[in-house]
Amino acid sequence: MSSICICGGGNLGHVIAGYLAAHGHEVHLLTRHPERFGGELLIRMPEGEEPLRGRLRLVTGDAAAALDGASMVLLCLPGFAIAPVLEQLAPQLRPEVTVGSVFCSSGFFPMAAKILPRGTRLFGFQRVPFIARTIRYGHEAFLMGYRDHIFLATENIPDGEAFVRGIGELFGEKADRLDSYLEVTLTNSNPLLHPSRLYGMFGQQEEKDHHILFYEEWDERSSEVLIRCDGEFQRLREALGIPASAIPTLLEHYESHDARSLTEKISHIPSLKGILAPMLEVAPGRFVPDYSNRYFSEDIPYGMLMIKAYALRKGIPTPMIDEILFWAQAKMGKEFLRKDGTLSGKDISASAAPFI
């Protein structure tokens, strides 16, 4: 039995905490809302599988209490919450404790390197191990699906290969270790996919006559923007020495060859049906973008902007990414990227860029 501290009470925090507890591990949950949790989490499983019940050893808002006795910490947090929680953990962290994150494309590794004690054992997932949804906060959640294969990066862990195999056993999935933390930190998934779609939908005309389906109504303009962004990303990947096999192009990933075939592919992915674009109804038949939504507040400062920071370090031009960033930050009322091309805007501290 392992003692594991889960940080974060979102969808994945619910499911992972309940899943691990149900499989005999001692789970401490660190959350801003401990009062909303019962002692047990009911985890609904995919069709044909019996539900799991996991009893949590401790639910608390106190980092020192959550760390007490834990051998591993796993962050299930969005980008904006990672650094503040790492700062809470740092003074209490023992050298033998391993710290990881299920979300790494928001800057976990650079943040941990700057905030946690030197030499802290770190690991992170390239993609989340489960598809998760909360049903009843603090009590019940849905493990909607598994991954066939998970990939992780490690830093400062003496036998990284053995550690990663152990993580695979923990989650009941095949696991392999990647060569570099950059292979989990940089991704052409959400940090490019979401902003490209937002710009495709709203960059030319904001107001719409209905609430748009984010994926099912995906259009060729969004695909064209995404392909251009991915081209810039791939030049950065090459400059950083990341093998193409680690992060293939989006056309390869979606088995497409141009904007039309990519549009057809994305708009017909069954698991993405019914997902609405971030919009507000301001009057009957009048819908506008919700610039406070996490598609903007997460994927711009803790996604696309991090890619831009690495590109600046390597001298890689990113005209399409820049165009989206200038548009998005203006709509959000923020300034990250300045007109001179530097990441020195007044709001840059509220992003992952300072950690790069």
C-alpha cells in the first residue's frame, strides 16, 4: 500500500483519488473545499464495470497535513493553480517524496524546478490517464475511459524506468518513459487546438445566431489556423531536439492530409460530441464569446504563451501564434506579448512564461 497525496478537487482529482483509494492505497486529498467532501468517493465506471468505492484517509486544505506520511504527491490542477500549490508544498517537502502532475503542458516541470527544493524527484504525464467527470462534488464521479498507453517523463528519479512501470501498475495501464520533460511540457494538443478554434470562430465575427458546438461545427478556417500553428510548433520541436515520433504533426495524429480532411476528422470524433463553445447568450438568438472561460484563461497564458516563450528562446518565428495571442489578449483585457515581440507585458506574471 502506498500513501499518496492528491492535490486538486476537480474532475480528475475526484476520479484519481477515489480510484486509488478503492485499490487499497492510503489517499490524502488537498483541496480548497474540504468541507464539501464526504469520507468516501463513489466512482462510476465505463459500461459493464462495477462502480468503485474509495474511502479517503484525509481531506484537508492544509498542505502540511496532506503531506504528512505521503510518499508521493500528484497534482491534478490547472495551470494557474500549479505554482501556488507548489509554493505551499515546498517548505514541508521531504527529500524522499516524489512530486508529479497529470497536467504538464501548463508548465509543471519549469515551475517545479524553480519553486521546489533543488533535486526534488519529479514526474509528469504527457496526457491524463483517465477521462473524468464529476457527478456530485465531493461524493461521486465518473471514470469515463482509460488510455491504452500512458507516457511519462521523470527528473531526478534514480531508476526512472522502474518508477514509470510502477505508475502504470498504479493506474492499471501500460506505461513508458519519455526521454525528456520537454516531451510532456510542450504539446500541440489543447494549447494550440483550443486557441486556433477560438480564433477560427470569433476572429472575424464575434456575434453568432446560435450556441456553436466546439467540435461538431469545426470549420476549415479553424483547421487552416491550426495547421499553420502546428507548423510553427514543429519547427520549435526540431530546434529543441525533440524527436518527431514523440510529438507528431496534428495532420499525422488525426490521419489527415489537408484542412478539409482535418475538419472532417475533428468534427466527427464521437467522444467530442455535444461540447459547446465558450459563449454567452446576450439576447434571444444573439451569442457572443465568453472571454473569461478557461478556453481563454487557461489555454492562452498557460498553454500557447508557454510555447511562445520557448520559441523566443530558440529564435523561432511564430507569426500565426503571435496573431492569435495579440487577438486573444486584447479580448481578455490582458497584455502578455508586447508589440515589440517580447513577453514583458503588464500581465506576464499571471502566466507560465516567467518560469521558462
